[in-house]
Amino acid sequence: MTKSDNNRDGRNSVARGYVIATRVSSIGMQMAIPPLIGYWADARFNTAPWLVILGAALGFSVSLLELIKFAKDSEVPKD
């Protein structure tokens, strides 16, 4: 019995779904947490809106890199 292309790693569909959900929620957190920290720091140090902008740029950059990595990992190899 051979494994199909969709089941190359030996995990069932629920386990693969959990992996994808974890990665997607991680990307969402990477976009949300840095601006929130920037907002808190702006309120504390009275530097509004610079740290929020910096946090948003940082979160967007890290999330974009993670999305690219996620897309490369989910490509189906052509044999």
C-alpha cells in the first residue's frame, strides 16, 4: 500500500489541519503583537505614534517572511 501525495508525511488530515491552523494563528499573532506593544510603549513614553508605526512595520515584515516560508512549504513537489 503506497501513500498518496496528500499524505506524504504519514499524518492524518486532522493532524495536518492542526498544523496549518497553528501556523496561520502564529502569523496573525506576529502581525498583531508588535503594534500592540508599540501602542503600550507610546502611551508610557509619550512618543505617539512612532512606536506603533515601528511595531506595525516590524510585524508586517516578519509576517510576510513567514507567509513566504509557509507557501514554499505547502507547495506540492513536481515529480
